[in-house]
Amino acid sequence: MIYSNTKRGNDMSKSKIAITIDHGIVERIDYFIKRHIFSNRSRAIQEAVEEKLERMERGRLARECAKLDPKFEKAMAEEGLSEEVEKWPEY
């Protein structure tokens, strides 16, 4: 079940969702709320999801970069560089 709304004064729209979480995880979240690490359960879960998504995206980028051939990339970067260096103005 998803409910959408837009908070006034904030361009970020928010969606309210219903989720099921193991009781042990809820207890761990509540532990951090009691210590004022998070203001509430929603904020704790939102930050955890954001962090996980960012890690996954960085991991994907790293995997894609690992596919690149360093020699080829260097050659592409240096292509035409010698000609350009001769044309650079003196300072």
C-alpha cells in the first residue's frame, strides 16, 4: 500500500508505505531512537534505505569501471595531446 503526498514548503514529495520488519530489527531501530541518533522510525528506515541504494550504485559503477581497459583509456586520453601541447600559448 503506497500513499503519496507533497509536503508544503518542500519540493521533495514523500510516499507513505507499509512494510513488515522483523521484531529484532525494530528493537535495534528503537535503541537508536532512544539515544537520539534518529528522530523516529521513519527517518531511521529512510536513511538506511538511502545508504543501501548509494552503496549499490557505487558498487555498480566500480564494476563498470573494472571492465575498462586501462591501456585503451590512456591511449584515448592522450590521443592528439602532442599536437595540442605544441599549440598551447606561452604565459
